[in-house]
Amino acid sequence: MSAVNPVQRSSDACDLAPGYIRAIAPYQPGKPISELAREFNLDPDSIIKLASNENPLGVSPLAMQAMQLAIADLARYPDGNGFELKQAIVRTFGVAMPQVVLGNGSNDVLDMAARAFLAPGVEAIYSQHAFAVYPIATQTIGAKGVAVPARNFGHDLDAMLKAVTAQTRVIFIANPNNPTGTLLRGEELLRFLRAVPASVIVVLDEAYNEYLEPGLKTDSIGWLAQFPNLVVTRTFSKAYGLAGLRVGYALGHEAVIDLMNRVRQPFNVNSISLAAAAAALDDREFVRRSYELNATGMRQITQGLAKLGLDYIPSFGNFLSFKAGDAAKVFQQLLRRGVIVRPVAGYGMPGYLRVSTGLESENQRFLDALKASLAE
């Protein structure tokens, strides 16, 4: 009997995976500080990372205290139902407990929506230049993704509505949008929701909601009573400073959330994350400081880009996409200077880079490094 080549056997097994899985382009996260330090032999403490829309203030103090208390019980499985965090969400937003599903970051709940409502042969709609997780989650199920051309780098709701067919099951909308930072106003969204067939789930991704001026926020959670097909997703990774813990949530009609819970992995949110998020939700002072720092940082960066003569897309998040000419070259030059930003060529924006707002000193370091990089 001839020996079987293990490499050949592995290849044969991979060939049996569905074609739509093998065709997925994996999500590319922002470059970690440790990786850049190794790549260019830089001191990690000299590097600033403004690539992943993280909170430069760090972790909510109340969340830090809650994490320290939770450590003592790590030998136990987490509460699979996340009762205390759900209770905090219910108390904050006035929803019922069965209207809440928790996720390992909001990416997880976005994926749950896809797994609960999509299947091979049906469609999901999302905008050009929208969050990369939408097409990935759609393709993972074997459903067809329909990317509707953007309007001024934002969602064209009229065109998205025209794209709805009998096969449409889910529409993903990011508001504010990532990576462009564009915002849909409440009246636009309401008109859209009223026109979408009740059989189509509309997932409204509000990961950056806490960075909006009060007058720009919509009553999206209040709309849940009017639109049973609406799902609102949010995260603790941004304004609450818990990106490393991966915890998010979705709110919706009880029947919709029940289906999402059925595809949720058991214990998908760990004990530390549950405790930290529940505490962070009550830390309104930390969120206020995060909002104010972001507003100040956005003014600093936009003014700096204007002085450099660079165009940018006005943003309502904690990041900004700007036109950088040979963006790939500028990105590499910034890396060599110890500044990490985010290329967005994969979003159909090859001439742009995205930068997160940081501390005042970090924003200035970025602007100085950008000026030097453009001069080379």
C-alpha cells in the first residue's frame, strides 16, 4: 500500500469546503503595535496607534473596578444569559429583557443576524464603503451580497430600497458609517423603515452612537415598538473603552431576538466582559469625557489636514478618512515613523487612509508625521 501524502490529504479536504467559504477575503484588522515594533525594530513605547477607532482615554474606571472583582470567580463559567448586563441595558434603554441579545463584540451579533435570517439563495443588502463584516457574514452563510453604490461616500437609501427583491432577507446599515463617517438623519431612516417590507430585517449598526451630538441622535430604540423587523446593534468597544474585552449587544422585537439567541454560541461573552460592560454602562462621566475628547481631537485633525491641503470626508464617528494621494506609500512612510493608521483600499477607497482620533499629543504626532511623509 502506498503512503498517503498528508499535504495532499489536507488539500483534498479543503477542496470539499463550500466555494463561498473558500472565496472569503478574511477581515484585516489594524496593525498591532507589537507587530510594527518587530517589523521596523522600533521601541513599542514610541509607537502610536490610530488605526482601530479605540478610546484613547483607556478603560472606564468603574469597569476597571468591576473587572478586578470578577477575577476571583474565573474558575466558574460565565452567566450564559448575561442577566446583570442585560438588566443594566434594560434599565438604561427602557426595553424588556427578551429584547436583548449579547455578543462577543457587536461583530458577533451582526453575524447572529446573518445566521438567523440568511441562507443560500437569498440576499443581503449593504452599501458600498460600508463595514467589511456585512459582506463577510453574508458570504459565510452562502447568501448573495448586494453592494449598493454609495452616494457621497454614504448610504443611498433610495437606491438600497430599489435593490430590495423577493429574495432580500436582511439590510445592513451603519450609522455613522465606518470607514467613511457619514451619517443618516432620523427622518431619512424613518422614511426608509416605513418603506421596507416587514419581511426584511433591517440591522442598524450604531457602534459610534455615543460620539454623536445629542441633536443628531435618532430615537432608534424607540422605533423598535413601531418596526418589529428592526434590529439595533451597539458596542462597548468604542466610547466605553472595552475593545479588548469584545462585548456588544443587539436590541429588537422579542421574536427576532429569540431567533438570534438560538444561533448564539453558549457563553459567548466571558465573565470579565459581562462585569465590565455592566459597570461601564453606568459610567456616564467617562462617556462624556470620551465624547468631548473626540470632538476636540476631530477639530485638531481636520484643521491640520486643511493646512496640509488634504481633502477629507466629514465624519460623525471617532475617526476620519482623508485623501492621501499615493495612500499605500504614505501609509508605509507613517509606519516607519511609528504612526499606525488604517488603509481603506479594501473598502473601494484606494486613495484614502483612515485615522482615529487620539490624545492631543497623538493627533499632533500624526499630523507632523503625515507632513513629513507627504514631503518624501
